[in-house]
Amino acid sequence: MLGKGVIRMRRIGSLLAGEHKVNESTTKIEVKNPYNQELLALIYSSSIEDVENAIDNAHEVYQQTMRSLPAYERSKILRKAAILLEERSEEFARTISQEAGKPIVEARGEITRAVQVLQLASEEAKKLNGEQIVMDSAIGGEKQLGFTKRVPLGVVAAITPFNFPLNLALHKIAPAIAVGNTVVLKPAEKTPISSVLLHDLLLEAGLPAGAVNIINGYGIDLVKPLVTNPKVKKVSFTGSDKVGWHIKELAKEKPVTLELGSNAPNIIFSDANIEHAANAIAMGGFTFAGQACVSAQRVFVHKDVYEEFVSLLKEKLEQLKMGDTSDETTQLGPMITEDAAIRAENWIKEAVAEGATIRTGGTRDGSFLAPTIIENVNPSMNVVCMEVFAPMVAMIPFDDEKAVIEQANDTEFGLQAGVFTSDINRAFNIADQLEMGGVWINEVSVRRYDHFPYGGVKRSGIGKEGVRYAIEGMSDLKFIGVKLI
């Protein structure tokens, strides 16, 4: 680290068998700070041969070491990694802030969660219990014993996005280690530095070299040879729905977990605590510049409190401080690239051309997009029907409970939703009817804790994350029967 946490420019290649390998003949990718465009790293892209070597090494380490490593040893490694990460939390937070353009306060929050993921995985490594099967429940099962045990699958291919570069990598790596798998990680080319630091930290914590290998570069070049390799037994992907479903096609018969996009609905009834709801949406729609798959996007507000709510939300958003992500007081940073900000700005302009109006925001300065409230929208607008992934919410008034449920469900996506009301009967009734993987009551859709089952329906994905649930998806139940003679 240099000065105020400035990262020394790094040369990043592949991380194979515990060693950093740089092939200077391959494609080079610049990693820049989204806030000031400072060059942080230069990726020397992994070759197809590097991908094969990473998988071969992970497979060998699985066969020779990880599958037979005792649970207490796996738990100990994860616990030690959590301790090391907590000790180095500021270094990791500065790294994430700079490579992802995330305000430093939010980056520290990601580290706190990452430490917790390692702690949870350490605990779960000791809880991989099967069950006894009562064999004589079936005719012919007399004098027989049956039981199940949870067993690892082998090499897990993990493909992660830019928005939570450490925590989302650990949501795949930590459960894989806990159950005895090995991992080949392909992080987002925009944010690879924290994954490199994590790799080295895991080795220091005692993880066998090659239990986690990393390939770096563009997904279009590396994902297909990674996912289709027969030695890869499980694929876990977080990212866009288009890429995710293509990966599922490539994976064919392999088990796949897909954590994909959404356009999360949040419904605010007239009996809700309006101040609380406005605070929740101000956080949930604009954390990390709205670049979260469960970020509040479609906000349905009962007509009786619509103007009160929107005015209050506008006031809160206009008080957000935008700027230098290293500044302790910054609340809203840049989007990951200027192109991403331009795309969001264009969607806003398209909506306005079709009759929408802007209550606040809508302006762009480079990669910064001002926090935006857009009104008078219709369901066909991109700002409503697509995943906007930007600091913007679309406001939609309603007056009928049945109709608003239909509107919330009228989407290809279904990840998480929020419902704000003081009527608990209404809340549970709506939660049951919303076609979502998860529903929060009196909390915004973006809220996620690392131990509950997290995953979507429809085009928002398949499978669940959350440490224990990810372990289930990265392992198999093996039955063993005994005939007593």
C-alpha cells in the first residue's frame, strides 16, 4: 500500500498451484479506478492452456488432498482466513473501494460480511451430517441399516461479477472449501485485485496450494473452456441473466447455480411508516450506485401517500454526497464505467421521450449518474421492465391491492421484493403471492444476510446461495446400506 491506501500498480496473470503466472504474450487489460481512472493493475489474460492447467491442478488437489482433508482441518483453515481478513480489513476495503469505485464506508461493510461468510463456512464444515434411514419401513428392509453422508463433488467453477468482488467470490469459495471441493475462480476483469489478495490470504491460512486457482481475463474467452471441461463438476455463476442462461446451456448436465438479475419491486401501502420506508428506499435503491441485483427499482406507492412519499424520498436523495470514494463522507460513488452510466442515462432519456418525467436527478457527469426518481412510467419502458443496475428508481402509484400484486409479478424476473405495511395479515398474504425467491416485510428488497437462502425464480436464476444452502448445492448425498448377516 502507498500513501493513503493507494494501491501500487500490479501485474496480474493466472494463479496456478499457488503461484502467480504472468504470460506477457497474451491480451492485456487495464484495471482502472472508476472514480479517477487511475491505473491500478494490468491483467495479462489467462490462455486456454492456463484454464486447462488450472482445472487439472484443482482436480489433482481434490483427488489427493481436499476430498480426504478432515472437517476440523477445513474448518480451521476457514477460521484462520477469517481472522487474517479481519486483521487486514482496511487494506482489503481500500482495494475494493479503488477497483470497484465503491465508497470506502460501503467497502468496509463488504469486508465485514466477507469475514462473516468465512466464519459461517468454518462452522458449517463441522455440520455436514447425514441421517439414518429406517430400512424396515419398506417391505424387505428387515435386518438392514441405511444412512446417508454428504460428499463433495470435485472441481467447482466459480464466475463472479464486479459489484461485490470479495464477498461474492467468498460465497462460492468458502462453501466449496467447507465441504472439501476445489475451485477455479474467474473474477470480473474490472475487479480482480481483491480476488488475488484473497487467494494469497487463503494460502497463508493453510489452504493447500491449488485448492483455489484463479484465471483472469474476458469471460467471452475463458468461460466456455472452463464450464465445458469434463473435470469441472459444478458451476456457480453470479451476473447477468443473459450470460447466466447461456452458461447453463454450456454446462449441459452439470449442476449449476445461477444468481442473476432483477428489477426488484417494493410496495408501500398507505398504512406504512412512510419515514422508515423512504429511508429504506433511499438506501436500497442507491447503495453502490444502484449496482446490486436486488436494488430497489420499481417502487409502487399507494396513491393516498404517493406525493408525501416521493417528496420525502426526493429530499433524502438530494442530500446524498457524491464524490471521492476514499472520502469518509461520500455516500454515492461512480458507476463501474462511463459506458454503464451512459447506458442508464440513455434509458432515462428514452423513458422521458415516451412520456415519463424526472422528479430529481437524471444528469450524468462522466461515470457519475445523479440519484434519479422517474415518474409517469409504463411497463414497457426499459427503466421498468429491464434491470437498470443504476442509481434510479421508477415510481408507480397504485390504489388496488390485487392489481399491484399483478403489476409486481408482471416481469421475467423474480429475485427479491419488499412490502411496507403495518397490516401483518396483508403482509403475509402478499408475500405468499409475490413470485419472488425472497420477500422482505417492512424492509427493502436489497437486504441480504449471508446465512439465509438467497436465489431467484423465473429469469433471476436457479439454486440458492447462503453458506449452508451453497454447501448443499456443492455436494451430494451418498446412500450407504448394510445387510446384517
